[in-house]
Amino acid sequence: MKFLKLLGSWQFWVSIILAIVIFFGLLQGTFLWLNAYTNHGVQVEVPNLNNLTLDQAVVKLEDNDLEYEIDTSKYDPKYKSYQILDIYPLIGSHVKKGRRIFIRANAKTWKPVTVPNVIGKYKYLAFSQLDLVGLKVTDTIYEPSLATNTVLKLLYKGKEVQPGLTLPRFSPLTIVLAKSLAKNVSVPNFIGLNEETAKKLITENLFSIGNITYDDPAKTENNRVYYQVPAPSFIYDQGQPIDLYLSDKPLNSLREKIRELDQTFNIHKYSDSLNSVNYSHDISNSSNHHQNIPSSNETTNTTNNSSNIQENSAQPVHLPKDDAPKKPKRVILE
């Protein structure tokens, strides 16, 4: 009864009508707001960007209230730098204001490439990897080394380049390859050199460092080479070891030991190593001067000459500058 009575009251129907009016009012207002917010029905035409530079195309899009996204990741030498290649949506399409236009343009030039790590790799594998990234080998140089036909280093414009460095695409490179070591090479003279210098020169001349023997094992500093095996000027193959004998004593006190080593190693090419090598280097710690050491085949004609030699053994004799013994020359083998 109450429900029927409620249906019969005018207040009920007024409330229903008012609710319907408010609902449709809100719905219509929402659609009007959406049309204004999304620019419904307001469209612009995608302009013709052909034959424009990239900068001109960007200005034209901004004038038409259009956003843009540009891709210049690839370079094609058939087209000009930054030439527009593709546009999406297509030219003439109608889009809303603020729509993003995608542009693919030619890059300015080739992107730099990273030098791969081909050091120590076989030459054909190295050539393939360099070509794959876009680097060209235009010249090949060979240097003696144990690892034949492997890459020793890469050169760009005459300077060594390290793996990981970026270079322009198609950069010309010079590749340095290892060739087999030389045979029948004359051994350089290391007599009189300190240990560090002698080892460095042995390596630079592509020999290996053999046994290092100290005259006094307790004293390994301030030593100089007084004997080497093989002897200087001995014909030897690269890659073979060279043994060094070092001492901090003056050479005149090592003469007997040098002769003993000659006998031990059967040095018969020369009658005496003291004659075959310039042994006038003073390897004493206390003196930087050279001593004039007489050779073993010198004969003393008079008693005065014998006494002079003994005096020379006890006290250094300074040589004139013109007669001063020269430092052993470094021999570089190509």
C-alpha cells in the first residue's frame, strides 16, 4: 500500500525526472569536454616534406602543431646526408594536432666502428673480423716472431691502434704479421752491460734469455756481463737462449774464470775470448772508468813491460777519448 501510495505522489515523479535530467546533462557535458580535449573533428594535413632539409622539415611540422621523431641510424651513400627517406603517416594524410610524425632520414656519414681484438689471431680470421666490422686492410708488414702468421699489431696512419678504439668506417689499416725467425744470425755483444740492459737487448734481437749465473749468488745487484754463451759474433738461430754470466768484480780479476769458461764451452773459433771480445769495460762498482786489460796472447819482451802490466792491473789506466772502448752496438735484425 505504501509503494502504491508513493507511486501516486507527485514528489516521486519529480525526483525521477530530475535525476534523468542530471544524468543526461552530465553525459552530454562529458562528451563536450572530450571533444574539446581531443580536438575531435579538428585535423591537419601531413605536409609535404620532400626536397626539404631535415631542419626545414622540423620547422614545418612545428608550424602545423605536429610532433616528430627522427631516425638517422643508417647511412646510404646513394643519398645526401640527412635527406628525408620515409614519412609516416604518409604525406597528405589527415591527423589530429599534436600527432607524432615518424621520419627516417639518411645519416650524415658512416657510424664509427670499434676495432676488434685480433691480436694473436691467425691472419685469415683477423682479416675476416676486420672486414665484418667495416675496416679495410690495405697493407701487410711482416716482423720476426715465434707465432708465424699471427697478428702482432694494427697500424692506422702509421700509429699503433689498440682493440676497442673507434675509427671511421672503411678506415685503411696496416696489419703487422709474424714471420718465422731468422737462422744463422750473428750474436750481438752483451759484454759489459748490466743485467737489465742485456736482457732487453736479447729480447729485442729475438733471442730468448737463457741461464743467468752470478759470480756471487749473494750479490745480484750492480752486476755486469763478463761472459756470454754463445760468444759475440757466433752464428746462431733466433729464438734460441743466450746464457749470461755476471759479476760485480773488475774484469782483470775474472781473467782466469773467463779462460775456464772458454775451455768448458770449447770455444775454439777464437784462441781466447779475451782476444775476441772487447773486455776493456770496467764492471767494478767503485769506478765508472774503463780499464785497459791486456789480452792473453800478448808477450812481454822486457821486465819493465811486465811490471807495467802489473801496475795496470792494480790501478786503472785512463785511455784517451779517441781510444776509449766503444759501448757494444745494439744489433736490430729485420
